[in-house]
Amino acid sequence: MSKRIEINDLDVYYGSFKAVEGVSLEIEPRSVTAFIGPSGCGKSTVLRTINRMHEVIAGAYVDGEILLDGANLYGSGVDPVNVRRQIGMVFQRPNPFPTMTIRENVLAGVLLNNRRMSKSDQDDLVERSLRGANLWNEVKDRLGIPGSGLSGGQQQRLCIARAIAVSPDVLLMDEPCSALDPISTLAIEDLIEELKQEYTIVIVTHNMQQASRVSDKTAFFNIAGTGKPGKLIEYDETTRIFSNPSVQSTEDYVSGRFG
Amino acid sequence: MTTAAPAATRASAPNRPADVIFKAVSTTAGVLILIALAGVAIFLVAQAVPAIIGPLPEDDSFWAWVWPLTFGTLWSAFLAMVMAVPMAIAIALFITHFAPRRLASILGYAIDLLAAIPSVIYGLWGIAVLAPFMQPAYTWLADNLGWIPLFSPPASGTGRTILTAAIVLAVMVLPIITALCREIFLQTPRLNEEASLALGATRWEMIRMAVLPHGRSGIIASSILGLGRALGETMAVAMVLASAGAVTFVVVGSQNPSTIAANIALRFPEAHGITVNMLIGSGLVLFAITLLVNALSRWIIAKTTVDGGR
Ligand SMILES: Nc1ncnc2c1ncn2[C@@H]1O[C@H](COP(=O)(O)OP(=O)(O)O)[C@@H](O)[C@H]1O
Ligand SMILES: [Mg+2]
């Protein structure tokens, strides 16, 4: 289920623009890793290379390797579609499929792989995934309404349910709470705490409290100036990053002195 | 609501001549359009009544006379849509989601050019190129698949069948449907596309999960626009179709129904007396069909549009 991620000397490009340079880090299974840093430093970009979503942008490519339990995701002959089936993603803005019901949204990914799933298996999976996303009690009586009829926080948890329904090895989250109110944010943070028992989780956040609340390890990215590539500055235990970082710019950032 | 505040402050200002003139011109234009529409409708009804009630010289009743034409109109337009809509969707998808950018813009341009060709040219092309080209295929279909009612022999010797006319119609409505679908597919929210890709959808699965559902009402709307054009197309059908006034679903034979529009164009110049009223009556029927199709499309769009789906 949960797998280990190893990023080795990763450079990420948008066409001729080098957005991120020389990132290397290792992420343990069953842990939460937070990416923090000022905007534009490449947090989302790095995150999206982990499930090969980066390359859906025209002209975008990477140089370097990312190993999932030792297997290179960028090896020749690796199909990005299969990578994305193993590595789930939750986006900044909740994006349930607007024309699908709640139930159809949860099943969307599973039915891609396995069309002939029995009705009762589907029911079980819908319930399990929605329970896993702490949404079941709120929606169990209206699984047939469109996903877009839910509140923002509920939609985001629906997206999490959709992502975990396919039992991924890794769950990537790109500022999953930035469009949500404080109560919904807390609900998602609690959920992350639970999901960590089963999944390797990587979360981008611009909220320092959130990073310190939910993550085990934190990676701080920074950028020297516009047009320059973002770099990984420091990667360590979250407690250490927030109490006693070894790099000055990390300290400046987490103490709110810039960024 | 937001315009109320500036309007209030402006009310105290003196009326500017340009504003007054513009208001007068636009009001007049709006009223004129309504008058013109009403005038057309009144003209159609008034002229059609003698044919609808009156005894006709050759036919039993107006309805018996107009039915084959109505059938031909609907059948040819239907055949055209069956060919054009999937094709247009496929081309629009190719342009928006598969083709390299350079090729996509060339293709888009070529499709737009198709829309600029006058229908007489399509008619000429239908007679001179398409009909002789298709004729052997019709013979083959009648010989080998004649047991399917659509292809019952004998096949037309000239190739100027309703299927040829429908193909011409399909080519004519293709650009408008393609252009609209392309615009709609381009507007698919990036977020929805990425949602499906991140679940491990292939490009085609992404199109089925995100692009087509989002474009559904737009596809319907553009198809109806195309259908409207196919129903009313006159010149190309009048030139291509060798009609015999039959009511038949056979698409490869020589006994083809005519269409209302083509029939009016071919017969009106020599029409006199009650025949004029009959032709105008058929025009009224066409008018009613188009209105109905439009109402239907609005209803379908209202029903299928989900909030956020657009
Ligand atoms: N689709 C894109 N095309 C070109 N450049 C992009 C694109 N997305 C992001 N970038 C650039 O890559 C850099 C990193 O962006 P991003 O990863 O979104 O930063 P963050 O998530 O840390 O705010 C920025 O300079 C941004 O302008
Ligand atoms: Mg970002």
C-alpha cells in the first residue's frame, strides 16, 4: 500500500524555462511530508512531477529520477497513466466532476481500471471511501445528487474519497485547504492524520501552522529571484525546521520574516 | 442593478443628442424586426389557408400533398445529421486535444473555409463529382446488402439519391457544428481535465469524463443549428436530388422524396393559382418544423445543463 519515494537530482522545466533545480529528497512510507516556501518557488511543480502530471502541460519535462520503492517512475517504458493510478492527487480547488453524482465521483477512478465491478462491491467501496474521507455521515442519504451540490469543504473531502477509492500508494495534496473555511480546514487536517496510517502523503501548504500541525517532515523550497529556478533549501524533521533550522533563510521564512 | 446608480447621476445631465439618436435608432430596429417576423408569419398563414381548406386540382388534400415533402425534408436532414455530428465532434476533439498546435490551427482554418463556400458550389460538386463517385457504391449496396430496407434495389443509375443529397448537406453543416464544438471543448475547465488525468485516465477516458459531459449542451445546441441549416437548405438539394415524390426510407434508389425547400425553389417560378398557395403552405410547414426544432433544443439544453457544467 504505502510506498517510499526517492527523488534524485531532479530538474523540472516548462519549455526552456527551468522552474526547479537539483531537488533530492527521500520520503518515508506512512508519513506526512510538507512542502513549504514562498509562492512561485516550485512546490506545486515538484509535487506534480511525482505523479507525472507535470508533463500534461505542453512543453513541460523533467530531468532526473523519482523512485517509488526503487522503481523509476521516469524509466523508459513506464506509462504515466499507470503511475497516476498508483499515486493519487488532490488539487488546490475542489474539482469533483460536475456532471457526476457523489457516488459516480467516488467510483470514477475505480471504474477506469475495473469496469465489471458488482453493484454490491461498488456500494462497499463508496461507503468505505467516503468513511475514509470523513464524509459518509454527511452524504449517505444523498449519494445521487451532483457532487457540485456540496459545500467547498465537502467537495474537497469528496475529491479525497475519489483519490483513495483506487487505493493508491501515495497521496499528493496541493494546498488542499487554501480554498476552504477554517472548520473545513480542520476537518481535512484531522483526515490527513488518519490517512497517514495507510498512505504516504505529500502536502503543499503555504500555511506554516498547518505544516507544523500535520507533517512529520518538512521541505523548505526557495527561489533566488524571478526567472531563477526554485531550489530545495532544507529538508528535515518538521519540529526541527520550525524550532532550529540549520539554514538562515529557512529560519527567516518560518519565523515570518519574509515570504 | 449596477447600472441604476450611474443612470441616476446621468439623468441630471442634459440629454446628449447622440444618446437620443442611438436610442431612437435601436428602438426602431427592434420594433422593425418584430414587425417583419409577424409580417412573414401572417403572410404565410394567409396565403396558405386557401390551399389548406380548398379543393386541390390534382391532390386529395393539402396534407396528402405536403407529407412526402415533409418526410423528405426530415429524412434527408436526419441522414445528414447522423453523418455530420459524430464527424464534427471527432474533428473538434482532434483539433482541441490531439493535434499539434500548428496542424490544429490549419485544420480549424480549413473547416472555417468550408463554411464560406456558396451552396450553389456544393450543388455543382454534388452533381458533377459526388453522385457519379457514389453510384457504384450504391449499386454494390443494393446488390449485396439489398436485404437491409435502406438499400433495397434497384439502385439509382445516376447516383443522385437522397443519400448523396444528405452527404452534401452533411458537408455543408459540418463547419458550423465543428466550429462551435471546438469553442466548447476548449472551454472545458482545466481543473476537470486534470482531475480525470490524475485518476489515471487515458486521453480518451479524460475526454469521456471531462470534455464531453462539459460540452453536452453545447453539442446539442450546435447540432440543432446545423439541423436548422440542413432542413432549410434549398439550392444544393434542388440541384443534387433526383426526386420522385415517393415516401421511402431507401437511400440508394431513384425513387426519392423531395424536400420542402428544394421543391419550392424548383416549382415556384412556374406556379400559378392555387399551386402558389400550396407551395407557400409547404413553406409554412417548414417554418413550423424549424420553430419546433428550436423549441425542442432549448428545452433539451435547459434540461441537461447542470450548474457548474458550463
Ligand atoms: N503551466 C506553467 N507554464 C509555465 N510556467 C509555469 C507553469 N506553472 C508554473 N510555472 C512557473 O514555475 C514556477 C514554479 O511555480 P509553482 O510550482 O506553481 O510554484 P508554487 O506552487 O511554489 O507557488 C513559477 O515561476 C511559475 O511561474
Ligand atoms: Mg502552488
